Amino acid sequence: KKRVLCTACNKTFCDKGALKIHYSAVHLKEMHKCTVDGCNMMFSSRRSRNRHSANPNPKLHMPQA
């Protein structure tokens, strides 16, 4: 299968979805805030944010100084 090229940095990816995730995180510096009230943590991918937000441990969701 043909790989997809990022024209900004010349890296290649297995599909358009992987390229989109890469481009948003690396070139657009897109960040995703935790969805838990009072938690100010930010993540470069929705997947990481969602995994963090789903964790019930309240110590992970304390406001950052």
C-alpha cells in the first residue's frame, strides 16, 4: 500500500488519518484540554486526553500550579 507524505517535513505515514494526527500535533501544535472540571492538563492528541479524562483517580485531575 502506498504511504502518505507530509509535505511540511517529508515524513511518510500509512494512511491519511495518521498524517492528520501528526500534522495537527506537530505542525499546528493543536492541544486538547482535559474534560474533567478543574483539571487544566493539556495533551497533543485527543486519544491521550480521552485516556487521561476517563481515569477516575482524582489525584490525576488536580489543578496544576
